[in-house]
Amino acid sequence: CRRNEAKSGQKLLALYPRGKRYYPAVVTCPKGKRSVEVEYIGFDERRTLPLHSLISTRACQELADLELKSGTLTAKTEVYARFSDDNLWYYAFIQGASEDGYEVKFDGFSGVYPCSKEQVFSMQTLEAKKKESRDHYISMRNGDGSKSGSGGDSKVSTKGKRRPRVLPKAPEVERAAIQRMSELEEKKKEGSANFYLSLTDEKVSDMMSPILGLYKCGVPARYGGNGGFPSGEILALVHAKNSVVELSIPGNIKKAISLHFSDKNPEFAFEFVWCVSQISDIFKPKEGSVNFVHHAWVFPDIQPGQRRQCETPFGVFNLSGDGTEGKDEWRGIVFKPEKFRPNRDMSIGECHGLRVSVHADKRNKYIMCCSPNNGKIYFMRPNSGKAPPLIAFWSAAVEQEAKTPRVLVQLNWLYTQESPLMRQVLQECVNLKDIKSKILGDEPGTRGLVDEAGGEAPFRALRTLLFSPS
């Protein structure tokens, strides 16, 4: 293997397309001097990359040696560090430093790990080296163990523009099978307690991922705990598809989703979930936020021990208006925090890519972890003192990487405090006909639900969606 070429089976760091981070990968198919096919370790995903998107293990160590001469790194510095169990390099943060080395937090993994100073290099050192290298082949230089040369073997130009990602076409709706909601109103829920009902051939119980302990939809949760996201109690979950039953979702959500397809078609196939949850045990009263996660939906076929990752567009949408104080009739809204961070916080009014990662715990391979700490939604303004009793909003997710793209649209009701009345009504309801009369109709108690929630907007949204299709 000559310099600036890669060998099959060689482990290295590979840049993930459309991102700025490198991940452990193995070369599966060298393609000459210009590119290679790699498989990201733990993700079961293969990509063909140019050589300048790769960093060999030897080059990683040279960067770490260079970093050692620069002095001690400070806390919160972004780095790549070698993990002692598998000797692979991972993206991480410095948590603390001592004379012997560093404590690092590997992104996507729980816990803090010791790491010697000879096994760490910073993002700044990497970027500086890339600028210094005329041919950008800090990547594969020394990939075969030879000494560093002048780069004379390389004749590949890096001046060309980056190829834009090709968007998929929107998934089509099979309209021949569509039924009216009136034909499904009497379908009975699963079990006799909380209201779980699927209007498709599958059951809601099958939507629970036994590997991740999360439903295959968007669920409110709190980052932390033993390997995953403790989620709120799901009081009701109704699942449907617009290829099975008529559903009407707001036009602004259709438009936001259609932008992620090449044909911009607003009449796409999607699955729908109405989810009612009780989150008093998982949200922090002082912060007024929770994570809104989709790991089980993004990776429905995840297996124990697998490591998988992708970037998926997500977004949340308020029921009416734009959430401006004094403008909305409905107060249980989500809003943009003062210090909005696009890699952490859920976008409002549009769908924006967020990283979703699933992997085994480094300390116990039988425990699966969901990360990172992102997808955050905020529903308490600073110094407001108390959260609204019910937070209600739409959400959307677009899975573009699948052979057949998938879309999830969801209407979410999040009770920030215990609601005995709603719990009782949902347990009494047997089918959608009961939901229509006892929650959305004129029966005694309906007014009490509206008053307890703080307004009619959530009920009006559900009524329009299910029972007033356009």
C-alpha cells in the first residue's frame, strides 16, 4: 500500500457526510488513489469518501503527539480521544485535567473516562494541521506505517465544490385503501386501562421497542438515567396512517416537511400519532423543558449491542400563531430559548437535522444507550414560576435515509401535573366514538377537561385532524 492509499480492513477516522465530525470506520473497498468505501463501525452504514475525509490511526497519534507539545487542554475543549477498550478514536469533551492525564466525556456515552495526554488531540490542532497540509492528506499519510513524506504522491485537487446531497422523492399515498374515520370509530382499544389504539394492522403494543424501552414515535423524556431516557407516562396513544384513513394536518406542517423532498410534494404518505402523556416526574420545574426523542422510530430494527447513528430532520409547531406573548389564545406552547442551540434544541416552525445515536453502554454491553442530550423543547419562560397545566403542539420527523422515506406527524398533549379527570375519562373510553363524545363532544365533564387544560386549542386540533378531514 503506497502513501495516500488505504488498505482493505484498515481502521481509521472517517468524516460523516453533511457533518463536521469524524467517526471510527473500517475500509471495506479501496477505490484507487482518490476514494475508498468505508463502513462506520457500529452503524451498519457504508459510504464512499474522498481520501481527504479520512484520518489514519497513525496520523491520529501524530496529532496527539503534536498536541502534547502545545500544553494542557482546558475543560469543555472538543477533542478526539483514544478509548482504551478498543483503541479507536472518538469525539469527546475534556471534563478535567491532572498531571497524569485527562478525564474525558465521550459524546454519546454515559460516564467519564480517564485518558492519558498522549491519547488526545483537539479540534483546533486538527484544523490547523489541515490548513498547513497543502494536499489535505494528513488523512492517509502514514496509513501504511511509512514515514511522513512531502505529499508528492498526491495529485488530487481539493478545489472543487462539495457535491450537494440528493433529496429523495416524497413517499406516495396508496389512496385505494383509504377508509373514512366513521368506519373505524368503533374499533376497540387494546386492554382496559389507558387508551391505546392502532387504526392500522399493527398493535400499539408492537410499537414499543423492547431494546430501547421507548415507543416508536416521538416521546417526552429526560436525558440521563441508566443508559437511556426515562420517559413520561403515556396515557393515550392512537396510531394511524393516511394511506389507511383520512387525516387532515395543518398546511404549514405539510410545507415544512415537503421541503425535505426533491419534488416538494405536499401530499406525501405519513404515519400519525396522537400521544397524551403525563410528564410531572421528568421535567425540571426551574428549567421548564424536556427532551422530545425519536430513537425507537428512527431505528425500529435496532439490535442489542449495535451502534447506529444518523442525522434526522425534526421540528415542532405550535397549535396557533407563532407563540408570541400576548398574541396566542393558547398558552401551553413551546418556545425558542434565549440561547438557542441548533445542535441541541428542537426547531420551531421548521424541520431541522438533529443527531440520533444508539449504542451499547461502554461499561455494560447489555445496556443500550440513547444519546445525545438534544431534541429539547421549552415551555416555561424565565421567572414564570409555574408551567401551564397542558402543553400541546404538533411535531414532525422525516426519515430520508431509508429506501422508502418515512414521515411521522404527531399531535402531542403533555400534562405537566397529574390530571385525575383526563386519566379517568381515557380509561372509560373504549373506542374513538367515546373519545369524540366524552373528550371532544358535549357530554358532562368535557367542559371540565377544557377548563383544566387552559383552553380549547388542543381539542379543536384533534377534532379537525380525526373527524373533519379536508
